[in-house]
Amino acid sequence: MIDIAWIKKSIREGDYLLTLHAEEERRSDHLSIDDVEYVLLHGEILENYPEDQRGASCLVSGHVLGKSVHVVCGKNKLGKLIVITVYIPTPPKWETPTKRRKK
């Protein structure tokens, strides 16, 4: 399982990677790299995905500039933090920024 202290340490040290998908989503939601880093430094883990087929990952939820932002991140095979995707949580998937809509 990934913990928030490790995420924060990786961000502070600049020791992380951003996937192409995360970069595309970040740009489409008009978020800066600083916004993503802020969420990872000040947000909280909302969901953990320890059994993800691509490796353990988690969903970090936070706020920046009055917007709720989600960042999904994990640990790659070399043990480095990898930002998988970034998005602004919206319906229909999310009832609130921290509560998934029931299926």
C-alpha cells in the first residue's frame, strides 16, 4: 500500500514521473504542474488500490484554486512515484468530490 508520507517526500524531492495520459488530462482540465504537486502535498488518500494489475496505486483528493482535483498515482517497477492521471471529479461518476455515485 502507498502512503501519503512517501508521496509527499517524492514530490518535495522532485522524484516522480508524469505519464503522458496524466499530462494530457492535466492540460485538458487547465491544471498546472504546481497544481498537481499542491494536491499531492496537501491532499489525502481517498482510495487505495493495492491489487491493481499495473501495481499498487491510490487516489489522492485535494483542492487547488477552489477546485476539487483527483490525482491517481502509484509506484513503478523501479520504486518511483508515478502520476497516472489527473482530473476534476464530476458527475456522473462522482456524487461529490469525495463520494462516488452508486451504480
